[in-house]
Amino acid sequence: MAQPLNILLVDDNGLRASIIEEGLREAGYGNVSVVTNVAGLVKRIEMLEPDVIVVDLENPNRDQLEHFFQVSRAVKRPMAMFVDRSDTAEIEAAIEAGVSAYVVDGLKKERIKPILEMAISRFNAVSRLTRELAEAKSELAERKTIDRAKGILMKVKKLDEAAAYKLLRRTAMNENRRIGEVAASLVSAYTLLGDD
């Protein structure tokens, strides 16, 4: 059985917040925390550790939206944002900030559960892609460093490429380090010596 979701509802209008909270509870979400004052929101989020954040903004101005976009970037959690009005620039800014679901004029009790499920799925997919991209960039950078280290060894020790790689690999094994770490150390030392 799935762990129940901890939901944080952020709404500066107490009446609307209670209606949404009721809708969330009716949709089967029992762990709902409500915040009506957005001052210190990031700290509250860190303290409550919600699985998903639901934000309801009646008539948001640019400053309010930017504040929530900054919160979304900082806390790295699924965020479903409900607004009464919007324009293309606000929608693009929300997506850029990592808001998982940006719903205009669509806050109805019966829609909350599928919207939250979609927000969580989208957040997980984007997080996975971001992680995979970071790993790919790291691997590419490491390969470039290894190639540079091989080039240094080929130049200084007059080795061919296969022998330079074999020397890097053997050194990494002897020092119980990754080959990328050995290559980075070699490149760094070579640069310090000024022979680059």
C-alpha cells in the first residue's frame, strides 16, 4: 500500500484554504497542512517536508508569482499552482521555475486528485531527466579530462594512446581511485607546472 501523501496547502485566503482543504480530504488526502501567511515559506516547507505543495492564488500579481517561482526552484518538490487568471508569460515562467502543474481557473474539488497525481508524475519525470542530464555532462567532462591526461602522457612520456590509457588505468587501480580522479590530478599537476 502506498504511503499517504503529506500535502502543504498555501493560500492567503483562509476561507478558500478551508474549502480546498476539505476538497483534498474528500479526495482521500488526510495529511494536509495549511499555510495562510507566505512569510518564511521556504523554512516552513523544510520543516513540514511535504510530498507535494498546492498553491492557490486568487488574483496573483507579478511579485506574488515570482515569489512562488523562487520557492519552487528552492524546495525542489512537486508544486501544483492554481490561479484565477494568467497570461502566456506567466505560464512560461511557471514552467521554467519548475512548477509541476499550473492550472488556470480550474480549482474544483473533483479535479484536485488527478491534477496532484499529474503534478507528482511530471515532477518525477523532470527530476529524472535533470539527474540523467547532470550524469551525462559529468561523464562527458570526465572523458574529456581522461583524453587530456592521455595527451599529456603521450607528449611527456612518448607513449601511444593505448599505453597512456593503460598507465592511467594501472595508476588508478594501484591508488584505489577512479581513473577520472587520476586523470584530473595529472591535468592539474601538469597545468601547475606550466607546461600546458
